[in-house]
Amino acid sequence: MSVAYRVLDLTDDKGQFCGKLLADLGCDVIKVERPGGDPARRIGPFYHDTAGPEMSLFWFAHNRGKKSITLDIETGQGQATLMGLAQEADVLIESGHPGYLDSLGLGYAGLARINPRIVMASITPFGQSGPYAQYKGPDIVVSALSGFMGMNGDADRAPLNTTVPQVYTYASAHTAQAILLALYHRERTGRGQYIDTCAMQSMTSNIIEFDYLTEYGNMVGARDGNAYRANGIVRTFVSPCKDGYVCFFLYGGAHGAHSNRELQQWMESEGLPEPLFQGMDWDQLDLNTAPPEQVTAICQAFDRFFKTRTRAEIQERAVLRKILMAPCCTVSDLVSSPQLQSRGFWAPVKHPEIGDTILYPCCWA
């Protein structure tokens, strides 16, 4: 019978998602809270908008599946207790200011002396080294400095941050992956490792993965809102409909000909022919060379039709006709999504603290 890896989670809101992911994977995660409770307990939203340490939905979501202890690691007794726990632990994750645990004798050097097999991971805004290492970095600051915010928004307005904080979710997920690799390395060598996660690097790596740094070249930071720019031509992707928005992919040539033709035929079958499309040879439409005003006119013609239909109607016809489009879902739509429900993505979790059951996403469903 296999024994679960034991993880000591000393993180604040910047790293608790990492421990939550490890708990979802079957690790025995122990959340170490300071006296008076972790500050993340005071982060909203709150259950029924009632603030309190036992009412934070943020706290519940990021610490689901963990055990919990209270420990004052700034006292000699607390430090001795943590060292005793670390002696038997496989992983310790923390997100304190760089150098904080070292100043208490609880850094990786001290832990590795009593447990050479331990894997320790630190999640901080800018890592343990470099000119920014000692700076504070809330989500919006790291989003701005990483280049992530510079990609978002319309070109004629200031850059935008995403509505749901992303920075430390990515940093935590990347750290969880690194921990799994370090544990695999330990199984082969018998030695633990130290992981230094820089949230800024984590976010910048996503830009590289999205090909923004390589595809755009000297256009790094180009912002086109809900549009896509290629060869000087801008195509909108998100269009309003009767009850929300849909995402339609206008492509030229063989890749998009079938989709565009089917959409045109659907419009005509509904008694809404578009004069612009009469005699249109969709197979020959090359969006890389077509006049920008023609591409804009095509997008506007389809937009006019979308406004006469609901998302459900558009999705149904798109599936039947194999049209490249999809509805833009709201959070409420996701909760009732038949696809997510069929896969058991939403799991009811009973909370004795509040006497209610709350739906949570089960990330590994």
C-alpha cells in the first residue's frame, strides 16, 4: 500500500492554490496557520456577504482537502515543532518574503540538514534573487511587470488586467508541477531540492507559450481587444447576440470555406440573405491578401445576423452545420453546463462551519 506524500503548507494567498492542487492529487497536506488564523481567511468573497474567518469562500476554495494546525514559528517552541514536522515531511511550500524563513533558521539549508530528502518550494513575486527580489508584488503589479497586462484591452485604451487574479494561480500551478518533478528526482537520487518560483517569470513564460514574443516580433504588446491581427488585417472574434455573446472564427481558404458557406446558407434559409455574399467564392477568400474593408464588411454582415439569434440557437446550428463558432459562457452557464456536469466537475462539499453545502470545481475530473 502506497503512502501519500506529506506536505507542509506555510503559504499565504500567493501559494495556497499549490497546496490545494497537491491535495487534489492525493497528498497529505497540512496547512500551518499563524495564531489568530491565516490572513487569507479575510479575503472575500464571503458566504452570504458576511465577513469572518470562517466565511471566506476564497479560503475554502484554496484550502479544500487540507488538514490544519496553528503554529507560531517566530517562537522557539514553534520553530522546534515545525522542524520536527519537517523531519518527517516530503515537501514544504511557503510564500513569505525572501529571506524570512532563513532569518528564523527555517530555510532550506536548515531543513535539508535534518531531512536531506525534503523538497522545499518558495513562491514569491520576483524570486529570491535579482533587483526586484525585495519588492512586494500583488497580482496587478506582477501582471503589469510580466507583460501580461500589456497584451489585454483595446488598442485605443489603456492596458487591462484580467477580472479574476491570474498571477499566483499560474505560479502555484507551475510550482506544483516542479514539486512533482523534484519528487521524481528524489526517488531516483534520494536527494531533495529547493524550488524558487518567481511569479513574474511564470506569467512571462505564458506570453512566450502563446507565441506573443515570437509571432509579433516588434509588435510585442500589440492590443486588439477581441480581435486578431495578421498581416495588417484585423478580424473580430467576439460578437453580440440576442442574449449574450458568441465567438465566431472567420477564416479564409479551405480552412474556413465550409464554415463560412454554411453560415451564409443558414442566413438565407432564415430569409435573411446578405447581398455582400452573393457570388462569394469562399474557397478563394484569402484573408492575408483581401482588402481590410472587405474583411470588416464580412464580419459586420455576420454580426448583424448573430444579433437576431440566441446563444442556444447559434450553438445548435453550429454543431449541425459544422460552423466554427461557440457561445461565450458566463459563470452561471458553467455551473449548469451539461458537459461539466456529466464529468462530475462540480462537487458538493459540506461545510460544518457554515452549515451549508457549496459546489466546488473538481479540477481533476
